Amino acid sequence: MDNRCQSKWISNKRLVFSVLLVPAAVVALVYGFIFHSTLIMVQPSDEVEEDSPHETIQHVSEWLDLDLREPAIIRDVTVGGLVRLESGAIKRTYSGKPPSACPT
């Protein structure tokens, strides 16, 4: 193959890779926003909307486990509302309404 054909082949491979990468990224975003959730430990005094489709509550002794979807987790991390404990569990640092601004 001469350089011209080889260059064309490489650019076609890059184009195909880019075209396949876009749907994969969309699928990853949909999975994160709709299906991915994580258990968060919250204090029992936290106000949680029981009708919210993004949050479900399971009662556990003196703590509640809150099943949060990824957008809510991202919001809480942004304002410094979540912390990872040594045990590996994730704990909410506030009670009631979330902090209004980023702590940094």
C-alpha cells in the first residue's frame, strides 16, 4: 500500500471508532442517570420525600439507608454533603436541606 491508501484506511478506522464511541457514551449516561444507584447512610432525622422516584428508604437500627440515584449523589458530593467512612460506606454529612454552596 502506498502512503495515500494507508492514510485513508487509518482515517476511516478513526471515523468508525468515533461513530461507535458516541452511542456507547449515550448508553453509559442513560445507565448512570436512570439505573445506577448507591446506598447512602443518613441520620433518621433527615427529611426524605417518600414519594420521590429517585429515593427509597430502608430502616436500619439507628441509621437509614437511602438509595440515591447518580444525579443526586453528584449534587451531594458537589456541596460536600457525602463522605466515605473507613468501612467503605458512604454517609451524608447534613440533615434536612442540603448545603447551599460548595465548601471550597
